[in-house]
Amino acid sequence: MTDSSKVALIQLISEQTIPNLFPICALRPSVLIHLTAPKTAPRALQIKNAAVVAGVNAEFFNRPISSAMPGIQETAFFVGQAVQIARDKNFLPLVNFTGGTKLMSIGAFQQAAKDGVPSFYVDTQSNCFVDGGTGGDIRPFFGGEVSFSKIIADLTLDVMVVANGHQSVSEGRDWRGHLSAARAVRDNSEDTRQLQAVLEHGEKAHFPGGKIPRDPAGWLRVLGVSFPVPLSLFPHLLSAGLLDPTSTPEAALLPSWTEPELMFLAQAKAQGTYIENYNGRCFEAMRPLQHFPTFLSGGWWEVIVTEALERAGRFHDLRWSADVIQQGGNDLEEDILALDGCDAVCVSCKIRGVRLVPYLDELNGRSKAIGGTFTRAFLALHQPPTGKAWKDLLARARQLRIRLLTPDNLDTPASFD
């Protein structure tokens, strides 16, 4: 086995960051030398940041190639320079010729052969590293194991999203703590409809017409207003923290622990007082209250699907209602995120829907933004359409390689292939 502290990993950087990330996770080198064309320079920093999240604190060198489309000879020249840098520092150079254009890969391969440096290709289809045959055996560098098995054991969503340009991903909500409530809502649909009718159309409707309050003052108007909850639902909603602890089935209340903050923010707005990060504080204060109506209207289905993914036995790092934090942009709240081996997984859940075919394109774009092309997307429909609408949806899903999940196939292992 080669001492990883003596390894200098030389890589070509392209738009897709995963073929550069996986060798870092597997090798954990002490030196990283990235060769970048102008278009791919930002990706080098993303990979470096992801390496840090993965616990790899390598010495980092970025060697920019000036040409917009580097050729074979130019790439070979820069790889030769990188090999010399590694050797001057008494490190063992190892070349990953997967990234960049085909011409860049050829140039990197040829230079590795010329210098007698071990090289490899990242085969994401077969989940392994393939020896380029340009130097010694690459297996000692990888601890004798060239498959991705070690990466799968250590990989997290945090590393994947940072490698694709995001700041971080939140832990999400405790889906296991909501599982009993989700099952109760699923198994008592008529009682759930009655509860929603009281909340949306009752004499003291909390959410008239299904519209949730948008500001602290709106929530304060309904916080102290009680409502009845069917016995089939009450203990489960209470244990999940969706109701205030003082609630009874006859007089249930929304959680009130953010009430002081809501009062402060509402008063500040009424008086025109400036509050730093006002919008962010409003979001945090209102989010526990918004959780109750959104859970009744569809969040329960997300929990049911999350449990099905865990039951399938192939997914790990499951996160429900997690936020993908953007670099200076709007955060993306995703229904379910997970890992399937080395692939990121993005699951969108809907009770029912219209215009689902166009939505598949949106889902495809969002999933790729999270984990690049190495992302598996699913659309889970509790009430799927029928007839031509279903055929059209299925046809487009197949084109985009998006899997469709329904209550009928959640327990079918092949549904997740």
C-alpha cells in the first residue's frame, strides 16, 4: 500500500466535478494539482471546498491553461510541469486523465506514459478506477481496492452538494419522528379532510381557502384560536410536535414557542423599526407554524416515501425537507434527498398534480443542479393521473430517466432501479 501522505494527485478539471471528487475521497492525497481551462476554473475551487468537507486538507495548486480549448500538446506540457512540481516536493505523482476534453485526456495520458507516471480513468458506469497502464500498478495507491466501495461508505450529501457549487445542505426534519403522524393521516383520510375543512372553512378558519398567513401579524391572529382534532389523528400529531403541548382533542392549538419572536417582529414592522435580517428571522419564526398545514396537505406523503426509500435498503444519508444552501442566492428546499451508492438522489413528492409533464423538466434541472449529471431523480405521486395523461407522463419520464413512484410500487425493489 502506498502512503497517501506522499501522493500528489494531478487532475484535469471539467464541468462535471464528480470524476475529480471521487479520487480525492479514495486517495486522500497530500497535494492536489488541478489543470483548468478558463471555463472550468470555478469548478477547481468547488472541488477543493468539497475535499475540505470530506476531511481532505491537501496542499492545493491550480495551474490555469490559457487556451479556451487546450489541445494535446499544450495539455501534455502542463501535465509534465505538474509532474515535475510533485517530484520536486518528493511526492509520488498520480495522473487522473478523466476530465477535460477528449484532446486534453489524450495529452494527459501521453505525458503520463512519457514520464512513467501511474495514471487512471474514473469509470462512473462501473464504479471503479481503471489503470491507464502508463506507470506502476495503481492498486497500491488505492489500498488495493479500485472499486468505489470505500467512497460509498464515507460519502455524504454535504460533500456532493459542495462539489456542485452549493454552500451546504441542512440536516432536514426528523422524518422518523413524524412517521406515526404520517401513517395516521394516510390511514384516516376522511378525518384528515374534516380537519382541513375546519381549518380552511370553519367559523374561525385559520387558513381561509387554504391560504397560509404570510407575516408574523397573520400568525398571531390565529395562534390562540383552538380547533378540534379527530381522535384518530390527535395523539400522533401531538407526539410529532405539530400541535402545542397544551392541546386537547377538543381544543388543539398551534405550537406557540415562537410567539415572543412573532410579537417582536410584528411590532417592529408596525412601528417601522429597522431589524437586521428581518426576513430571515420571520422565516425562522413562522416555519414551525407553517409546518402543520403543509404536513396535512402533503408533507405526510413525503414521510411515507422517505420510509419506503429506507426500507429499500439501498439508500443512505436520507434527508427529509432539507435546504440546499446557495452561494449568495435563494436556498432550495427539497422534499427528499439521499445517496444511492455514489449517486445523489432527489425525490419530489406530490399528492396529485396538473401539468406534470412540464414539471418533469423542472425536476430534471433541479436534480442536476444538486448533484450534477450523477443524480437520480424520482417523482412520487400519491394520486397518479390515468389514461393518456399517465401515458404521456410515463413517456417523458423515461426520456429524462426519472423514476415514477406511486403507492402501488413503493414496496417493489425494481421501482428504484
